Amino acid sequence: MNYIENTYICIAAPLLIAILILRREGRRALCFTLAGMTVCLLSAYISAFFSGATGIGPEAAAYEISPVVEEIMKSLPLLFYILIYEPDRKAAITGALMTSVGFATFENVCFLTSYGTSGLLRIVIRGFGTGAMHVVCGMAVALGLYFLWDQVSFRIVGTLALLCFVITFHALFNIFVNQSGAVFWIGSAIPLTAVTVYLIFFRRKIRLPY
């Protein structure tokens, strides 16, 4: 897995330099992007560990282990940020989304490194689908924070419910995109359709603070 660490270093290095130069919101956005990449790398290690410990094959692990590990790991940077810095709602929601973007970006780069560019159209569609899937999951968490932020008694229950939703959504996406034919195309289209529907019908109505 050396290529994964090498890829991470090559991408993280310019981000770190930019983080040192930028201030405030720009720095915070890049920090969350880098955090998303970092938890993506750690998720690969943890998923591989549990896969080996349970004897589950790589394909089954993609459905049963990876979604749980990845969605929980993606929530950790935001949880740390909320507990330590007590940010406002806008900063917390932006952090959730940027963590998802960083995670999806690094995952796509690793996928491309592993499987090459054969079948360019399939890779492009899967890349957009994976990116949209992680953004949809990040958006679900962001919307939950937005509506539950002032309801302290519902934050824990609501967060657990959101995690269950995004884990299930992630697992279904993995099942679809690891198939061939029409199932692959349908699976890739689901998160892209969700993002499109949000942009067309709900963005102005929900009025998120960003």
C-alpha cells in the first residue's frame, strides 16, 4: 500500500503550504479537506484490519465494513471541531461538507491509481458518482446539524440516526457500483440525481447559511 501513502504525501504537501499562508475561512476549509483525506487513508487501514480479523473478503468488506468505518471516521473531524472550538452553525456545516469533499477526492485518486484509466467513461462516471455519494452523505449530516443545532436533547439521537442513514446509503451505493451493466449505471446515477434535485428544488427553500 506504499502507493497510497506516497499519493497522500504528494497531495497533502501543497495543501499544508496553503494552510500556512491562508487565514480564517480559507484555512479552515483546507484544514477540513486535508482532514477528509487523512481519515480516508486511516479508514483504509481500519477496514483492512477488520476485514483480515473477521476473514471477510474484499468484496464483502466493501458492503459490510467500509461504509461503517468510513462514515464514522468522516464524522470525527467535525465532532472534534464542535467539542473543542464550539463553532457557529455555518462553520460546522461547511466543515462537514469539506471533509466529505476531501475524503471523496482522495478515494477517487486512489481508485484511479489502483485500476488505471482503462474504460475512461466508466471511471469518469464512477468518479462523479463517488464524489456525489460522499457529498450527499456530508449534506445529510449538515442538514441534520442545521435543524438539530438548537435542540440539544435531540443532537445525540439525531446524529446516530443520520449515521445509520448515511451508512446504509453508502453500502447500497457500493453494492450497485461493484456490479456491471445497468446496475452500475443506476447506482452511479442515484447520488448524482440526489445532488441535482437538491440544487434545483431545495437549495433556496432550505437556505443553508453558506
